[in-house]
Amino acid sequence: METDLLFYLCGAAFCAGFIDAIVGGGGLIQTPLALVFLPHLPVSTVIGTLKIPAFSGTAIATSQYLKNVKINWKLLGIMALIAFVSAFLGSQLLTVVSNDFIKPVLLFILIALAVYTLFKKDFGQAKEKQIPWHTAVINGCIVSVAVGFYDGFIGPGAGTFFILGFVTLLGMDFLHANTNAKLINLATNAGSISLFLLKGKIIWAIALPMAVCNALGGFVGAKLAIKRGNRFIRYVFILVIFLSIGRFGYEVMFK
């Protein structure tokens, strides 16, 4: 591993951890850059390796959010278990098929999400809504299955999709949705890591240095998001959506 190459990868990991801690979507930075810098490696090996820094950054960011946000641990436990299994199955599928066919679908979803968020000014900023328990469980399971499988299969932007699901279907504000997304993201990363460990797809010489940098970025990003609150998170959320549209739009049209 060349020193310069590792330096660039660690820089990308720090930026990814920072963005991911605020609003999710750190994989939109980390994943494409790693695929560019490591073209000689199979995609599943690159994705498997990146799950280690993704987990470390999310874990550090989550520890900061939990000091300030209350969590419904019973509901979270149900969603985390489902998300773990879904991500494991998604990663299993990644090892045998290409994920290119789903990118046009994601592009359409992201454009619709951008329009909705821009025009609905109170999206994610109103006070939390009280959702009946059975409705919360059903909606939480839907989000966990869909986004969990996506995170294991493709990954980039999963945190953003979790936030969208929790705001829309569970009535959370951005801060609570972000905290729950971080916790569920730990479960999806753990599910993917379990599969990639079994398949021997993780390159530890790359994963560990990136993990340290991602964790540092996650710590700084979480501190800033907690300090600035829902309005700041909304602005970053919109920025990440447009970055996502740019990335998937480029891949759909030119690759």
C-alpha cells in the first residue's frame, strides 16, 4: 500500500465521517473515491473494507448523540435486528451480482426527495409526533428491511434514507431521526461486516487507518450537529441529497 494512496483514503474517511455524523450519506464521499483509488480490487472487497471505517465513525458519532437524545430502545431493538439481517442478505447478494441496475431508480427517488424537502419547509423541524405503537413497529420494520438491504447491497446514502424514513413514517424531528439512523446504521454495518468477514473480503491494512480517521470525523461532525440543531441538519441534508443526485446522475448517464 503506497503512503500517498493511504493518505488520500484516510482524508476521504475523515470527510465521510464528518458528513455522515451530521446527516448520513458519508458513503457518497468514501465509496466512490475508494473505488477510484483501488480499481484493481473487486467491488465487494472495497465495500467490505469500507464497512470497518463506516462502523467506527458511526459508533463515535452515536455516542455523542446519545448524551443529548432520548431513544425508544424497545422499538430500536426490533428495527436493529431486522436491519442486521437485511444488510447481511444485501451483502450476500452483492458478492454474486452487479448493483448497477438499481441506480436509475435511486436517481428518481433522490430527485423527488429533493423537491419535497425544498418545498416542505418544516420537514424534519417540527416537534416529534406521537405514533401508535403498532404503527411505529410496522413502519419501523418497513424502513429497516428496505434501507437495511440497500445498505448491505450498495451502501452510499443509507443514513440519509434512514433519516427520511424515520421523519416521514415515524414522525421524528431531524435530531431524533439522525440519532436513530446512527444506531440502526451500526446494525446494518455489523450485518455486512459479518458477511464480509466470512467471505474474507476485508483488507485490514486499509480498513484500520481509515477507521481512525472516520471516527475522528464522526466525533467532530456530531458535536457540530448537536450544537447547531435541526435547522442546520436540514441544510446539510439538502446538500447531501443534491450530491447524491449528482453522483447517481453521472453514473446513470455516462457509465
